[in-house]
Amino acid sequence: MHDPSAGPLVACVRCSGYDDGLDQALRQVLAPLGGIAAFVKPGQTVLLKPNLLSPRPPEQAVTTHPAVVAALIRACRQAGAARVWVGDSPAGDHTDRHLWEATGMSAAVPAAGGELRSFRGGAASRPCGGRRVPVPEWLSQVDVVISVPKLKTHMLTLLTCALKNVYGMIPGETKSLFHGDYPSPRRMAAFLVDVFAALKPALTVVDAVQALEGDGPSTGTPRQVGLLLAGADAVAIDAWCAGTLGLKPTDVPMLAEAERRGLGSLDLQRIRLAGDGADILQSVRLKRPRGRWLQHLPDKPFRLLTRALTYRPEVDQQLCVRCGVCAETCSQKAIPKADGRYRIDRARCILCMCCLESCPQHAIRVRSPFLRLIHAWRRLRGLLRRGRR
């Protein structure tokens, strides 16, 4: 059993795939923490909160794999849980049926003994920083929340894993509306920490069997990592996961803010790693997202610089199917439809990337002619240098 006074513990074990060995890997990653029984008691109602960002098939590594969720359901049931609920609120106005079927949850969750719960319908409110945020009305019936994030990069926050996964507890379009209230990455990071503090889970289990690298959280590239991680300190988990991007924990603004508020530890010397996956965790390097240089800008410089660089999302008209999900998601109403096509109004865009996250067709990409010139110059300079040798 882990002694919290000895410092936070992050368990990390090897898990090469989503096959029959997953249940054993889950038992191994939870063992240093006292097993699932340290968090789930007989008769309790448990909520498993995966990352179900949008209706994407599991192989795209955008969402938590259903096999990981199913293994956790079985573990909770074995610990005596009376009910194991599974739910998340996606980006965009996707129906529950479409979301659950596309992500593989419709088949996996009932088969494992769990129940899918909708984040639509009645809402209650919870205090969150200096305001209140909506949560599903039925959340009051939940005894234990277990967060089940996917290890991914994120164009706005650099990393989306343990801490940011809690943001999905807020239902519906409210999440995109908050981007209008907190329009820069720095301010949004502080609000994400508010949400985490208000809705902090008891346990986090990270699906890093396959991660997403590059321009996450939805348009990146799947990357085999082969790990499961777990811990009660979500901030400590993210501290180690930041290293997979070649970053120090304090390079991620929301993590630095979380530690400042006493919500977890970023001290890698104090955070203990347990399990046979530590060497992989410390050696893997995921491709970082573009826009990482925007993280520390205040609101006004952020807006001015991104406009000067024409750093904005654009709709690929060849891929767009005119479903309108991006327009419905946009809190700034910056994606009008004209002549049968959706286009992004750059003057109104706040670069929250909600349209990119919610698009089911990968039809939205970030473009910047200025940055393309920089990359072209760097390539040319490299060729010239090699030519002189």
C-alpha cells in the first residue's frame, strides 16, 4: 500500500496492446496504489470518465480505447461496485448514439457490466473558482470518479491527459462558450485548473498504449507507446507525461498553475515511479504540436501576434461534408455558411480550436503562411549548410 507521506506515486507498466493481456496490465499498474479496492468499495456507484472528444474510431487514438474502459469496469465490479457508469461530454453537438458507437463504447461497456450515461439533460451546478459550472444532475449519485484519459498532445494546452480530461465533466456546448470568457491559452489554463480543483477524481488511469502526437487533440498522428499509467495525483502523472513531449513540467502552464495552488506535485525528484514501464516513459518523445510558442502570451499580445501571423484554422473544402458541427460548436459564431460552404471569419476567431476538435471529418487545419515561410527558410538554410561541407 502506498504511503502518501513518502511523496506522490505514479505507477507505470508495459502494455503492448488492447488484447487479453490488458486486464493483467491493469492489475499490475494499480497494485502499487493498493489495487482497485483502495478506491472502490462494495455497494458504491463509480463513474469512469474517459476522453470521448468526438465520434472517432479507437484506432485513430483520439479517444480512450474501449478495451481500457472495459477492463476498468470489470475491476470495479470485482471490487464490489454496485453500478459502474461510463460517460463524457464531447466537443460539438454529437448525439450520444453516434458518439458511443463510433468510439466502440456501445459494444464494450454493456458487455463488461457497465452502463453508458448521457451528459445531456438535467444539469446541476458546482462552485468553480469564482463562478459556477454545470455538471450532470446525476453526478450527485456518484461515490467515486475515475478519470481515464488518453495521452495526447494539444495545440492550445500542449498536453491533454490527466488534468485536462476533467474538463469533459462539463456538459455540452458550455465548454466552448468558456473559451470566449478565457480567450488566451494562459487564461484558459487557469480556468482548467479551476475545473480540476472543483471536480477532482479519486484515481486516474491513463491509456498510453497508443498516444496521439503532433497537432492534437484530434488531428495528430497515432503513436505506439505501450504503457498504462495510474495514480491518485493527476498533476504528478502529467508531470511525467510532459517529459514525453520533451518538456519540463513547468513548461505546461496549467500544470505550473496547479502546483502553485497546491493541487499536486511537479517535482520529478519527489514523485516516485513504480512498475516496469518507467524506462519507456522516460525515453519516449512525442512530436509536439504547432503553436506551442503561444502558451505564455497574455490576451492582447496573443490576439495581435496570431493575427499578424495569420495563425488561424481553415476549412478544407475538399474534406468538408457541410455537417455544420464546427459552426454549432464555435462560441464566437465565427464560422458562417455562405454559398453552401462554411468558412472561418478570422477577425472573430479566438483560436480556441474547438472547431478543429469537433470536426468529424478532419476537415479543419491550422494554417499560417508566415510560419510556412519560416519552415521553408530553415529547410533551405539546412541544404545550403550541407552543400558547403
